[in-house]
Amino acid sequence: MPAENLLITTTPTLEGHPIRRYAGVVSGEAIVGANIFRDLFAAVRNVVGGRAGAYENVLADARETALAEMADAARRLGANAVVGVDLDYETLGEGGSMLMVCASGTAVVVD
């Protein structure tokens, strides 16, 4: 879990936790390759109620990987929190054959 002993938030501050030091911008990325997409689209039968469960699971895993990498980068800078977190999703490769999930934020030390 990326948040273990590390506060992560999309807000610029943490109520009740004053920022004592800004450690720097941190990020983490996860790229899901074409073979996974092929497998997912082959399993479209998994769609229930207009939602593709397998596809959502792959996206959730990629998001957690990106957040975990970002959290690790923050810890290496001596931070105990990341504020202003932003998640971006981007297609890459020919025909959008890959998906990149990027998590970025500002590593800080809070009380």
C-alpha cells in the first residue's frame, strides 16, 4: 500500500499538519502494454452493466503502482507526505496500444 506511514492527498495542504519543509516534486509511472489490452478486449464478455471489470482492475493496478512509485520517491527525499497529487492517464504507441498512468505531487515534511 503506497500510503503506509505516508500521507497522500490531492489538496495543497493537510489540515492539522503544518508543512515544515518542501522536499521536491515526485512522480511515479506505470505503463500497461499492448498484450494486456489484447487480452482485455478478447474478454469483453466480462462486461456487466456497461462496465468492463477486467479493464477496471488493470487500471486500478496501474494506478496503485504509479502511486507506490511516487510514495517511494517521496520517502527517499525524507518526506512523510505528498500534497497536490495529480493522476494522469495517457495512451502511447501506435494506435494507442499502451496506457501510461502517471502520479505526481510535492513531497513534504509535515508535523
